[in-house]
Amino acid sequence: MKNYIIPFCLLTFLLFSCETDSYEKGQGKYSLMMADMGEVTVNGSKQVVAFTTDDGDSYRLTVPTSVQWIQTADTTYRAIIYYNKVENGQAESMGLTSVPTMIPKEHWRYKEQTQDPVGFESAWLAKSKKYINLGLLFKSGYVDDTMMPHLVSVAQDTVLVNADQTRTVYYRFLHGQNDTPQYFTNRHYLSILLPEERPDTACLTIVTYTGTIERRFALK
């Protein structure tokens, strides 16, 4: 896989304001809305018909939903799902945001291993232990009315056997600013897809504007 390109102009997050709806009865259209990261199921018509959250809760949509960023039929995408619960395991879709998903590669497979800094907000392991999720801040800007893309990927440096015979995989977050002007800051969420045959722990390092940080995750 090549570096993942994030065209920020296509990844604007959905924001909801209480001013967009009436609260005459104490509940508005968005007052019960939930937001979860998870996997969405796409049918043959490129419509989202169901989803499973990272907490393991599954729902079918009351109405199939189409979004522009879905390009492949009969597959699964990673997304943030905004929804209202309905009865009998169903949910009403209130919005979907694509979550870029990176697959770690051995470091020697990368010709370039740029680690330009990012702003760090959060990193957490999905309950399924299938993904490491990241909340990061990217400095961006326009060039000739075009939002420039950032390049992101994950390098696997090594897998070490510890004194207690457990194994730890070491990852590095790679980020290329790609000559993008740094006029303003955008928050974005990304996921790292972990291999099925996982070691016991993962150690991830990220270069930030205040220095290199390290986060460890128990995978078993």
C-alpha cells in the first residue's frame, strides 16, 4: 500500500447545532443523536444499510443511505456514524463521516519516512482490539483555491520478544505536510487496522509540535 492521502476538503466533519431544530416538546431531531466510530456495511447499490460500532453494537438502518465518498459496492467502510436509535435493533442515520484507515507496513517498504509534526489529542484502542484510533490536529491551507492533501501512513519497525516472553510491535506514525500551508488547524480521526495475528502489546510513536509522544496498547 502507498501512503494514505487525506484530501481535507473532502473530509469535513459534520457539526450539529441546537439552533437547527425546534425544542417545543423538549426533544429535537438531534437531541437523542449518538456518534460512534465503527464499520458500515454497503450493499450492491453503494448504499449503507447497517453498521457495527467499536463497542460491538449492531444496527440496521431504517432507510439505506448514500454518501459521496462510498465508491465500492458490497463491502465495508470505516466511518463515524451519527444516528438515532429506533426499536428492534434499527437506527436512523443522521450522517456519516469517512475515517481513513491505515495498514502498517514494514519500515523498509517506505522510500520516504517523513515525520512532520501534528497536533495530538487522543489515541485509544477499539473495544474489539481491531483498531487503534487517533484524534489528530493538522495544520492546513489553500493554494490557488485548492486544499492541499497531507500524506499519512504507519511504519512497523520491529516486533520484540520481552523478558516474560510476550511480544511487542513498534509502530511509527508517518506524516508528510506535503508543502501544505499552515494557516489553520483541522481535527481529524484516523484508524490503524491491526493484524489478525497480533502480538501482546503495541507501542506507537507520533511526532507532535511539542515533541515525540509514545502510547502503548494491550492487544491481548
